[in-house]
Amino acid sequence: MLLMSVSCSGSTGDSTAAASGTCTSDRVGGSITHGTLLSPRGLDPVGQPGAAGSGGTEVQALFDTLMTYNTVTQQYEPQVARSLEPNADHTVWTMTLRDGVKFGNGDPLTADDVKRSIERHQSPANTQVSRGEALTIASMDVLDPVSVRFTLDGPYPSFPHVLATDIGMVTNPRIVDSMGPDQFALNPRGAGVGPYELVRYAPGEEIVMAAKNDYWGGPVCVQSLRFISISGADATMDALRTGELDTALLREPPAIAEARDEGFQTLPTLYNYGEGIVMNAASGRPTADVRLRKAIAAAVDPDAINARVFNGTALATSALIQQSTPGLYSGQEGPSYDPEAAKRLVAEVKSSGWNGTIRLLADNSPIRVNEAIAVKALLENVGLTVELTNDMSLAEVLGRVASDRDYDLVLWGPNYTNEGLWALMNRQLNSQSKSNYYGYADSRMDAALADLRSAGTVEEQQRITARMQDILNDSPVIANFAAYEEDNIHSNRIGGLLLTRGSVLRFDKAFVTGS
């Protein structure tokens, strides 16, 4: 059976929320206010991280995607595309668009628009990590007004993932060309084929959208969407309780447990390697020494951190694949908590002339502050002197790590989901990836990643990720202490929400009830 195979029936069903049914013409009306983690830097899919917490849900509503990920069946399905068919070795894929799809300004969507839009993602001007996935496409041939042939740079059975991300959000090239990319990112009206049109974009304040009355996918019930960012899980929960928010993305395990206990509805996404210490393995850093990286991995006690920081609500594990992961868990364990071994390794590295001082970076969110205190104590327990910086915002930490690469250790979640597994891992663990912020280079890992890309079944993926765990046990770069569930919490009066890849919500089938 093909891993995450493509269903070409044209179905657009993903997992739905608790209120029964879906959007129908008699349910048109109402509004939803959604709480996000970070306000996006702009609304152009090119240049977006694509994650739900930083604009992925917002741009999805404006632009839609060529493919979509069904979180129930764990399959990729056509969305704006009508079909996507591979050749025998998954190196060539032919896509056909649905009939009658139009941009917001009335222009018909064509295969040439798809080609030109993806070329923007492939451009060196695009600095986002998703550019690497766009470059798996070696060439694109427009076969007719609604058909494109993608020739890849090698076998890739999970290629539909690429077209289910920001790369599959087609932008109207005529509007982009007339406005220029900077202005387009601030006001992309008329340039998407999604169910909503932009009404107001006030960066850092709010994003307001209105439903289209001619959306290709049928009636759009919720007439207005408003996206706002509320700082902190406690404030977000308060806003859900008072009705200021109808839906919200939560990441902190205690808050998610609280929301579930209070009867809110949930749409969770499991992230492996969700919380941990990323170690900068680049030359010149203390953690370039694999002995020190092994010591840090052995010094971390996932159960103790879970108890102290998450009140026992996290999925504590040191492993790459957490045991509840559908299909992928092989029983392979991560590094064991062994403080005595960690002390011996630290002493060994110190004997080479290193003074034992290491810098730990964390953002200033309450949960990270508590993590940092717990991690600092564990590391100092094995003989390290930890210089902690935890007064920076998450955006500032992202810049320090991803752009400047100026850190020794950082509390970070690499965040590997089942869907798009190779793409996510390859960005960070491939020695040749420009998005490898960790300075990690291991030829065994590069070979395993190459095999993971060409894997065609869940069973193959399981064997390869078990192999990766062996490599990471021998040459760690992340001291993981928890997988986690990121959760879209919502009130009972909201129905028809669709969860797709990476915690991104679709609102095109949502509706609001009177209760």
C-alpha cells in the first residue's frame, strides 16, 4: 500500500469538529474569531513558514491548496486540483485542475498560473525553508490550459505533500507582477482561489476576511473570519471562556488538558520531537564535540521535566517517534537518562581544556521559562556551567537560531508530523540543507533521509525511522524530552471545521450554530 496515497475521487473531506454536519445553504451566516500564536509577517504564500501558528491557516483561507491532507484517512486528496497521478516510479506526476475555478478578481485559474506560482517558490529570492521542497520539482510542462506535468529530481511517493503546503497555494501572477512582492504581501486581494477574500490586514493587530459568494467548492457558511494573536495560553483560555474567541490554537499541554476538561472541542495534531534541547553542532561550538552532545542527551530526564513543567500532561519521551504515532512507532528507544554517564563525558571533555561553560537560549513565554529552569538544573547537575538567556520573544529566538545561528543550546521543537515526514526531517538533519540550523552532518543520516524520501509504504518508513533513532542515539543533535499535541480548541457552537496538515484549519465547510 502506498504511504499516504493520493485519492483521486475529488473528495475534500478531512476530520470534522463535534457540531454535526457541514456547511449547507440554510446555515449561511455568522462569524468566527480565531486566536493564533503569532501574527504573520505578510499574506503572500511565498515567504510564509506555512505553519498554523504563524499564518498557515490565514493564507489557506485566502488561497486554498492544490492538494489537501485528510487527517482521518492519512491520505492526500485533490482540492483545487481534480486529480494528481504518478508514473510507475513516482518521478513524474500529472495534475489536472478542476473546471471553473477563478481567482477573486475573476481571472480563470490556469495551468500556466500554477507553473508561474511554483516558480516563485523556487526562486532564490524565497528564503523560506519550503523552497527546498519546491526544488524537488526539476521541471514543469504545461500540457493544456488545465494540466501540468511535474518532473521531479528523483522518486518521491509523498510528492502530494508539496502541493498541500504553501507551495500549492496558487497566487495570481498578474496581480503579483502589477503590485510587486512587498506590496502584494500586505494586500493580496483578488489573487487567491480560496473561500475568503481579504477585508483588513493590520499587522500585529488583526486580519479580517469575508466569505466569497462564488467559491468553487460550494457555499461558504461563515461570512466573516477574524484572526487575532493573544499572548499566552492562560489569556487565550480566558478569551475562549468569555466568547471573545470561538477557536484558538494552543500548544501548551496544561492548557490543552484544561480545555478538554472544561468540555471544549479539540482537533489535535501530534508532533514528534516536539520539545527538547537543540545542540549547535557547527565547528567552533562546544557542542561540535559529540561527547558533549551525548552527555547533554544523557543528562535530560523527560519524566522529571514533565512533572515539573507540564504537571504530568506532556507526552514525555526521548525518542524520535512517540509510541502513539500511527504506523511509525517501532519500539525503538531514544537516549536513556543516565546522569552518571553524563558526568563522566563532561569530565572527559573538560580534560581537553574546555571550561565547561555553555549558553542556553529560550524564549520568554511562561512555559519556556519553566522549561529553561528545569533544563538548567539538570545540566548543572552533571558538571556544566549554564549561562541562560530567556528574556527574548519567540520571534527574536527564531532569528538568533535560524538567521544568525548564534547559540550553543536552544529550547526548541523540531516538530515532525506524520504527513510530510521526509520534507520536515530533511530540512533540519540533511548536511546539505540550507535550513539545517543545527550544523549537523552525518553521512549515515544523509543516506537514511534519501531512503526515507523514496519510501512507498508505512512499513518502510518505520524501518528507516528506527534506523535514524540508532544514528541519533550514537550522534545526537537534539536532546528530546517530549512529543506534544498542538490543538485547535473550539466552542461547541462551531461545526464543520476541517483539520489538515500541520495543525492548519480549513473554514470552507464550517458553520455557526445558535447554541
